[in-house]
Amino acid sequence: MINILQREVIYLWYYFSLQLEQIFGYWVLGMVLGSVIAVFAKERIHGLFRSMHGKRLSVFGFDSVNRRAFHSGFGR
């Protein structure tokens, strides 16, 4: 019985360590990008949403915001 539990613990440790190794870099990248966007693009994002206030949205919802963002150089 102890042998089975030991194998299960080893399997779970290996499984979770492998998962962590595979996603850790992307997690850190997401944290860094989220922080950069929050600091440097906050006003531009708020401006896009303010410009959307009171307007009818298209079927796709943010179509007007996407056009505004494209023309204002947000994606450059």
C-alpha cells in the first residue's frame, strides 16, 4: 500500500512540475505585459471606452473601438 501511495505522489509531483515548467514563462510574460499595458496604455484605453459611451455598438460589439484604435495608431 505504501508503495502505491509513493508512486502516486511521485506521479503527481512530476505532473505538476512539468505543468509549471511549461506555463511559467508564459505566466511571467503575461504579468509583465499586463503591467506595461496598465501603466503606459491606461489613458488611451480609457479614452477609447469614453468615446464609445452613448454610441450604438455594432453586431461585433467593439467594432467602433477597433476602428478608432487602428486609426489612432494604438496598434503600432
